[in-house]
Amino acid sequence: MRLKQTVGIAWQNMKHRRFRTTLTTLGVVIGVTAIIALASLGEGFRFAVKIRMEQGFELDVLTVIPGSLFAGLSRIRFTDAQIENVSQIPDVEIATGIMQMGNVTLYNGDKKASAFVATAVNFTEFKQIYSNRLGEYTEGEWPKRPQNNSIILGYNINYHNETAPFAHAGDNITVKLLKGFTLYPIYEYYNFTVTGILQKKGTPGLTNFDYWVFIPLETGQKIYGLEGKDYADLIFARVSSPDVSEDAAKQIEELFPPYQVSILVPITFIRQVDNILNLVQLFLTSIAAISLLVAGIGIMNIMTVSVMERTREIGIIKAIGAKERTILTMFLGEALLIGLMGGLIGILSGYGFAQLFSIILSRFMTRQQSTDTAFPSPETQQATTVNPVFSLEWTIGALIFGVLICVIFGWYPARKAAKLDPVKALRYE
């Protein structure tokens, strides 16, 4: 008997038992739907997180920290010569050092604001490293020719209560800085002129400039008497490409004694997050695949019952000369058709459910974000959208997996039918 005829007989047998076939196929549909929906949503979520992190993190900026990353900032400071050595590395385009001063209080008449740190920077070099995040202002601008009393305020410093601003561009303010300790902390007051107020950016990367206050590096050195001495608490270095950031980090480490510095390389962090999300996606898809195994058990059970019901029919077919492989092919054909139909329908329904779940998930995440953040930024709202990404590999893989499950679990009842003795089968009641 030809393969086409054998498959045709299998199809007719399935049509005669439509309700049973429909229920059996439904199990495959559910399994493939779950795989496609979870895989595409997982891929979409992974892609959205990766893109968001790449947009937020400056992947081409390395941060050189004195001492161990997890031991806190040591009192080791960097010199001009060390910063210059970092800038001479071939893949480093520019390197600059910064000073950080804690316990900062700002006064503008009867208004008061606090900052965790005031950061003394080379305005020209620092702007070249963080050109994207330091390019937009609610008032004023980043000074091209900063004076010694210039100061830039982060958004949350100036709008700490989201209503009345602390200061406007051009205002003269007083800054109280901690100079040291004897029996009691020693503070001194300095006058600055506000030249710019940064727009709100949130926390896209390792640093959040919304809570920063910037003053000129020369001013910070004079305040603490560090002219010509070790002054830089951190070094920021921009490399030519994120792809060379890891090699550049190794070269920077070689400039210092062992364990003297730690270097934050954003691209390695993103890769780790991407690997974790891949594992989560694989885990969720594996759970979805269990439903196909359950469907396979159902197929084996129903086909075994079908063999018992059609024992006399099988006996007649074998009595007129049908070979064992014909019977085997006929029953495996039913399993194959169930797998194909269930897989194709499951792919279509998986696409539909993925789109539906993405809308529900995005709305839920947006509402959750709006309740967690009093003043969500447009960048934050953009990050809450999850669009499913449909992969041809996952689609083909789910279809093949569904068909294989059906064929594997249909093998036992098909082989049992093929091995039936025609004489005993004809006598079966």
C-alpha cells in the first residue's frame, strides 16, 4: 500500500472519531501555544531589557575605583600622572578624574537643599564623556568657560519636592561643605553661581546625575588644599568602542599595582544580565514543554484504546495481505497528523496569545511603575513596554518537538497494532 493511501486511511479514521481527535489535538495545541507564547514574550522582554540597558548605560565609559569594589572607596587618590597614563592607552579616547565631597548643604535665601555629594570635575572633559546625559537642561547650560564659582545642580536637588524650585539659573547660592573633623565636624561656606539645572534622567546606568552637584575641579582642589597633590577619587575613561572596553580595562589594571584598583565595565554587566534572562526564558519554555509531554501521554492512551476498538478491523486488513509496516505507518500517520495539525494551530494561537499577554503585561507594568514612582519619566514609561519577538528557530523547533512527541508516544500503540495476530484479531469481540 502506498504511503499516500496509508495516510489517507489514517485521515479518514480521524474524521470518523472527530470528537476524540479534537480533544487529542487540543493537548498538542495547548503545548505548542505555551511554548511559542512564552518563548516570544521571553525573547521580547530580554530584548527590551538589553536595549534599555544599552541606552541607559554608557557602554563605552569605564569607571576606575581605588581599592576593592565591594570594600568601599579607600583613601587612595589618583594623580594627574596616573590619569594621563590611562588616557595614553590606545583604545582610550579621553580620561578625567573627579573629586567627591560629602555632606553638602545648599542655601538660597530662606530655601535649603541637600546633596549626598558635591562633585568637582573638569567641565570640558566630563561633558565629552557624558555628552548625552549632560546635554539637556531645564534652565541654563553646561558652562563652556566655567568660572571658579560655577555650579550645576541635578534635577532632584533643585526640584526636591517637585513644586517650587530651589534656585534658577543665574542665582547666587551658598554651599556648606564638610572640611574635616577635630572634636566636632568642621564646615565652611562658599558662594557659587548657578549656571545650569539638569533635566530629569532617572537612573539609567551606574550613576544618577539627578542627585549630583557639579563644581569646577580647580575650585575643589583649592577648597581642600590639594593643588599639585593626589586628588581624584575616581577616574572616568571613554573608550573608542564598547567592544574594546574589556581589553582597555585589562590594560588600565596593568598600570597599577595588583588589587589597587577596580574597574566597572558596563558591557560585562549587561552580558551577565542577558545570560540570566536567557536561562529564565529557557526555564519558562521548558515548563511549557511539559504540557506537550502530558499531551503525548494522552495520545498514547487514546491510540491504545483505538487499537482495542479496531482490533477486528486490523485483523481484516492484515488478512487481505497488509504488512506490519502498513499497519504501523497507518497508526503513526494518525499521530503525525495530530502533531502537525496541533503544531500549526498552536503556532497561530501562540502568536495571538503572545500579543494579548504583551498588552496586558505592559499595562500592568506601567500601572505598577506609576504607583512605585511618584513622578515617572518618559524614559521609565518606555521601559515598561514589552513586545513579543517571534523567532523562526523557536517556531520550527516547537513544531518539530510537537510532532516528535506525538510520533514517539504513538509508537507503542502503533507497534502493538502492527504485531496483532490476524486470526486472534478476527475472533476479538
